[in-house]
Amino acid sequence: MERLIQANGQPHYGIFPAPPGEVNYRDFDFRSPMGRRLGALAKWRRFHQFQYFGLVSRELIGGCALGNLSLLGIGFVYLFHPPSGRMIERQFRLPLGFGSSFSQQPDSGICELRSGGNLLRLENSAQSREKRLLVELDDGTRIEAHFSEQQPAFQPMCICTPTAVNGWVYAQKVAGVRCQGSVQSALGDFDLTQIDAFAHHDWSAGYMRPETFWNWACLSGEVAGTRVGLNLSCGVNETSFSENCYWLDGELLPVSGVHFQFNRDEPLQPWRILSADGQVELNFRGHGLHRERLNLGFLASNFKQVFGCFQGTLRPPGRAPLVIDNLWGFVEDQYVKW
């Protein structure tokens, strides 16, 4: 599929074996809930896009996100050192996105944010199927991380779903792939291959609900010689199709709807995550937290991303259960108005 939006102005919907070449949102026939055709300004205002790169190991946890909210460009990066409990983190907000740029090609192009002496950069290559993260901060922190979906073969989750009465979201998810590169920071210097790091990646864009929330869970690692990745959500990307899945050695296995049980006021307290089809039964205990709050009236966000350890069981159909024992990953609780 070369373009997500068809000649009739409507998206291709479904779960795809490969990503579209371009999320050509400007060709979308965007209408008001009452059916009035909307122009270029409304298309720009309501289109939102973000990209996230996470790395996971027992020695180091990291996350970097870039977002284009039309009226605001946002970015954050953090590193957490589980053995010591120390953490460094930075947040950036750019009015109207000045200082940032975003490619609308999920598997190709560059998304980046520059603020003073700080750079957050995510680069995707369709030819090599590589995803690369570069972070350079004015305090000397530097992250260079990358992974490939080519060797060994990996099947990403590529999905487009309707949202609300007049929108859609395209999302592309990856988890359970080995990560290479290096980190230099106040927490220490790390070779990502030596510390057996894994990566996960999220590229999402579209006309999302003007006011929404979601919970999300992701883990990456190795269990009994099998590379395992997990991507579960509740609240978004569930209309007609679901992004819920896990990967075993790069093979994608779909999962039904999931339920998150947790204390919203105390996100470091234990979480429990269950799928309706019985494939997923997990407990999670947080070790650290990245939190952001923003309330500008027309834009608002209450965001909590917790990193910690999963325990429980995955039950792939027709196969032996897979026991998850202290595998590192993330959960998320997000409210947003945009």
C-alpha cells in the first residue's frame, strides 16, 4: 500500500502485513460530525502524530518520545538505572512545533526536535528496516540506539481504525527486538549489546478523539530462549480492529480485549492485566515513574508512564504456556484533550 488515504478520501482500514508508504492525511475527506466538509486549517489543527522509542534491560531503562499536537510540539527523554534507582529526565514544549519536524512515512524519514543545545531525533529506514534513536542533551547525555526488523524477521503490528464519528488512527508497533548502540550519561556509560538490551517502538498518527484516555502495557525480553514482546492497550485503537498482540521470536499473535486493574492515584502500586481470551494473565510492579501534567484549557494531559517488572503467564493457542518472571517493561495511564 503506497498511501493510507484512498482516492475517495477515506483511509484503508484494517490490520496490514506491512506499513503504508505514506500517511497522506492531507488527502483525507475530513468532515464535521454533521457532515460539513472541513478545510486545510481544520485538517492541520486536528491531525496529531507521535513516535516513541523505548529500551529495556536489567541495567538500564530508557524512553524518548516526540509529538506533534499542531499547536504544540512536545518531547521527553529519560533514563532509569534499576540497580541504584537513579533517574535523569528532560521535557520539551515548543509552541506551534517550531524547532521540530515530522515525516509522514512510518517506515522512512526523520522526526526530530531541537531546543537550544538539545536534540531528539528518530530516523526510520525502509530499505534496511532499521529504527534509530539519537539523543544529544546539553548536560552531556548521549543516546545512540537502533534495531532492525530484518534479521531475524519481525512482523510489526500495522493497524488503522476509525475513531469517534469523523476520525481515524494509524498505529505501528514493535516490541521484543534486540537493541544495539550506546549510552553516555550521569548514570554511567552503557553498551546496549553487552547489557542485553531490547527495544520497542510506536509510530502513531491520525485524527484521534478530541478527548481521550488509554492504558498501555509493553514488555520486551527473552524467556527460555524465546524473544518475547508484548503490546496491549485499552481505550484506543479498538474500533473494528485491535492492536493487542504479543510476539514470539518475531511472530505476531493477536490478543482479544484486555482489562487493566490498577490504582490511578498510586501508579507504583501493583497492576493486573487480563485478556478476555485467556491468553494474557500478568501482574506488574512499578520501580520508577515518568509523569507529565499539562493544562492549558484547550490542551490538557495527565500522563504517567511506569517502568517495572512483569510476572505471569502467556498462553499462545496450541502451544505450551510461557511463564513471565520479572521481565522488565512499561505500563501507561494517559488522559489527553487536544
